[in-house]
Amino acid sequence: MKKTITGKIIRILDRRTVIVNLGSEHGITEHSIFSIMGEPEQIVDPETGENLGEVTVVKSRVKASEVAEKFTIATTKWETARLTFLDSFLSNINKNVETFEMDEGELNVDPAEINPWKAKSEAPVRVGDIVQVEVDIEEKEGSSTEEKVNTESQQLEKKKG
């Protein structure tokens, strides 16, 4: 079962790399892809003034490159693989795996917020931006990962509000 959880960007390392406050204890893996969410924009009918709803735009996407227990380092550039036509019932599988590089480009960030390691949107990616990611939910003895994720998501919402 998949569930979408939310977290926040807690540090910007450079124009391609951020740290997110979600890690392996939240179900994040090296395959996790985060959507960096923009602020919701109200859609108003210009003739009637009626509020028709809101739209939230994805600023960019980043993929986990290093996953720790409580945080993840994620980047806009990664490699992925795709299986192509499987010839002769999976024989010669190496010939049928196509790898290509994904590149979401540089993040539009406020340069003042870049905090490097020591030694698609008009709005810049900022510390505190909400991120969303899908994780697999498994039942654990005593309480489920889903309950833990829900509790942590609720705590994030309280801090945000």
C-alpha cells in the first residue's frame, strides 16, 4: 500500500541538492522522489469574483541520494533504468535495459539560503518548503508505520500553522 506523506526542506546545500526532514524511519528509500510544492494559488472567476478552488504547482522534483534515519539528502539529477522489449523470454536482459539520466535542472533558490557543507517554478525553493513523497506502508507489531507517519504529519502541520 502507498501513502503520500509530507515533510519540509530543512537545508539547501547548493542549486541541485537539499536536505529533507524525512528519512528511513518514515519509509524513505533510495528510490524515493520528492515533489517540492509551491504555495496554493486561489483560482477566481474574473467576471463573478467567485473562488473556484485552488491549484498547487510542483516547483521541482528531487530524488533521494543519501537516506539517514531522520533525514534525506536529495538531488535534482539522477540515473534511472527502464526495461525495453524483453527478447526471447528474458534472455540477453542486459541488452534490453535502457538507462538514462534524469535532470530536473537547477533549483531556483534564494542564494542567501544556500548553506553548503563546510570544508521549474518562478518562486524560489526555500528552507521550510513542503515536500511530498509516496512511501510503502507496512504493518508493524504494536503500531503501524501509517499511524507513525500520520502522527508525524499532524505534528508538522501544527508547527506550520
